[in-house]
Amino acid sequence: MTNTPAPQKTIVFYMMPEFTMIAFTAAIEPLRGANRVLGYEAYRWRLASRDGGPVAASNGVEVKVDTSIEEERKLMLGERRPSIVFVCGGTNIDQYQSKSLSAWLREEHNRGVKIGGLCTGAHILGAAGLLNNKRCAIHWENLPGFQEAFPQVKVFSDLFEIDGNVYTCAGGTAALDMMLKIIGEDFDDNTVNRICELVLTDRVRNPTDRQRLPLRARLGVQNAKVLTIIELMEANLSEPLSLVEIADHVGLSRRQIERLFRQEMGRSPARYYLEIRLDRARHLLIQSSMPVVEVAIACGFVSASHFSKCYREVYAKSPQQERNERKQLMVA
């Protein structure tokens, strides 16, 4: 009779309402693949929710869970104590934060359990104070709101970040890369390569690989000077640069920049700069609970009234109307 090795790790996935299904499945499937490749149950996992009830993902699919927060507290001291707890985030994350969830995560962390966040799960870790002075990754779409909410956290638009005993990833398929990294540290590259073959991926991406397409591909712009200017604009949204400052940085005259933008972008540089600032503002309005006046300041507007005027001009609605429509969608 052969002895089967004991499970190496137990992982808890805490399911937030409206969690992102792709990030969750991309995280759990490599564990199943590892067990299959290794020939024994190296990983066990269970799902938890606030009250132990089922949780619906952002795509509407409902998932049954195994435990509640209260039950997880009871398991903290026994043999079923987890090695890692991952918070599975998704849309409207700020609506589902709770003191009980933060307290439980801190308890787990204080007992040596590693804590992670998938997709917007970093918001929950930040609210619990577990990301202070740590590096973390979050989806590019949620990065502006996260920076405003947690200025003490070093957030990056990386695929994933592992800082000590805290794990974060940007969501989507980046969860696969992070889990393969963890499995590789637990075992070896050969195990990871065999899992990659199972799930039909050819490599594990580096943590710092870009989340988005390069500007050249995303915008269809080929002129290197225009791309450099756009990168400057995107890096200076809360305190916009003047056209003179931009011109000095890239070594062109204001007139040359105006002409290049007309040719490549079909509008003036000032208009393009305004549009990307408003786009950031729209993300903040939809994905955070920041007051409108704070959103205006974060996006470089001198007053809420000027911000509202510009916003209405581009989106045919006021910032407050944008937020009210979001709330109505949530209720529906």
C-alpha cells in the first residue's frame, strides 16, 4: 500500500458579490491542474462568503460556497486552517466592504495566513489596512480610483505583485500567471510547464508585463513624438502640463505639436488632453464613491462647475447624472 502525500496547502477563495468569473476560474484551475500533474492532492480549496450563502458573479452565474466568515473563524486554529485566503473581487467593489470582512482578514493575516486579492480584491485588502506600504497590482481600469482611495499603497499596473505574504493580481488571465508562479515556488518549473500544456498556454508572463496594448497598437498612432506626448499627458492628469511644458520636454514648438495632433489624432492637443482627463473622471465616478468635487480635483479641474460643464459637453450628461445612472443599474 502506497502512502499518499498530505495536501500541501489549503486555499480559501472568499467570494465578493459581483466577482469576476474569469479571474476566479483562472486562479482555481491551475490548482486542479497541479493535483493532476503531481498525482496527488497537493492543493485543497474551499469557497467562502459573508453568510455562507451562494454568491452571484458579475456575469450572473451563481456559485455555491462552503463556509461563512464565522465558520472560517472557527477553522482558523484547526487542521483546516488555510495557507492562503484570496478575496475574489469584481464590479462595484466599494459597495460590499464590511468591518466584519476586514476584521477577519486581519485575524487571518496576524496568524500567519497569506492574504491575496484577485481583480478588485485589492480594494478589500486596502480597506483592511493590509496593503499599507506594500506593492500591489490592480486592473488598469480601476487604478485611478484605487490611487485616490489608498494613497499610502504603492499600486502598479502590473499583472500581479507578491510583496511578502500579500498577493494581488490585476484580474482576468493574470490570475493564471500568479497562481503558476506560486505553484512554481512550491514545486518546480517542470510542474508548471506541464500545467501550461494542460491549459494551452505557452508561458508564464512576468509580473511586470503590461496589462494593456502598447499605445502604438491601442491608438493606431505611429508618430513617436505624438506617442511620447500622449504618455506625458496620461502621466500628468491631476496637474495637467501646459503646452509650453510639453513642447519643452519633447523638443518641438507649440505649432509643430498642434499640427501633429491634427494629423494623427484629428483634434488639437488641448482637446485630446481634456478628453483623457474626462475619461479618467468617468472611471472614478463609476467605480468609486469619491465626491464629485474630489473627482474634479483629481482630474485637474479648477472647479466643480468647470468640470461639470466640460463633462456635459463630452458625455451629454452631468457627472452627478452619470453617478445616478450607475446607482440605478446596481438596484436593477
